Amino acid sequence: MKKILISACLVGDKVRYDGKGCYTPLIKELLKYYELVPFCPEVEGGLKSPRLRSERRRNEVRNEKLEVITDKFDLGAEKALNICQYLNIKMAILKEDSPSCGVHQIYNGYFQKRKIPGQGWTTELLTKHGIKVISDQEIEDLLKIKEAEEERKEKPLKK
Ligand code: SF4
């Protein structure tokens, strides 16, 4: 079974800034096709849960007190990449909107609750190294593709 790196909060680990997880029931479906490797880049980078909210502003990450915490995000992203390379993982499913894991959009960096197009810190590093990253909002599409593949395997083309 292929391995996929997945944001740890999506499997229910209590690693978010607010001390909670955000379990998605689609995890059960994913487990039919993939071995999931849960990972939280912010906790692995040395931040605690709960922690202050943080946002990415271009090439920097700051928390709500406006302290620069980019080094923690660098460490978390590097560890995520190392795990992918060590386990030969080619795909990741990461949580949209997060300053680490956002895939298509993130908060704008000014703590105004406004989202902008952009990638999280870890998403950017994984993508640069050829790892395909999709967001949690794209899991259903991925499952549809997998289901169609399975159906094709079960019904070989008639000659
Ligand atoms: Fe979830 Fe990623 Fe935020 Fe960790 S850094 S809590 S895995 S979205």
C-alpha cells in the first residue's frame, strides 16, 4: 500500500493552535487505499499545542505577538521532507488555510481573518522537492479517482 503524509490534525491528533484536532471522517475511506503517515510540522518544529495563532507573510512567519517564528516552521518543514524522502512518500494531504499546511490559500499575514492565495511553509518545501500536495478539501476527488480505478480493475474491458 502506498504511503501518504497527512496533516496530523486531520486524523484527530490534538495538535492545532487551539489544542484541538479536526478529524475528517473521510480518513476511513482513505485507509482503504493508503497507509497514512500523520505529521504536524508546527509541533515537530518545536511549537506546543495550544499555541499562539501564527500567519505567514511572504518569507516570514509571525505569531499573534508579532514574534518571528520562521525558524520553527523551517525545522518542521525540513522534518516533513526528511520523512517523505526516508519513506519514499510522493504525496501529501495537508490542511487548507494553515500557515504550514495550506495548499491553495492561507491567511494574509496581518491577523485580519482574511485569506489570500498562497502556500503554507511545509507545502512549499514539499512541492519544491517534487512531492504532490493536495488539500483536505480535495480528498473526495482523490477518492473518486481511486474508486474508479478499482472498478476498472474489477471489470476488465470486453474483447
Ligand atoms: Fe494541522 Fe498542519 Fe496546523 Fe499541524 S501545522 S495543526 S498538521 S494544519
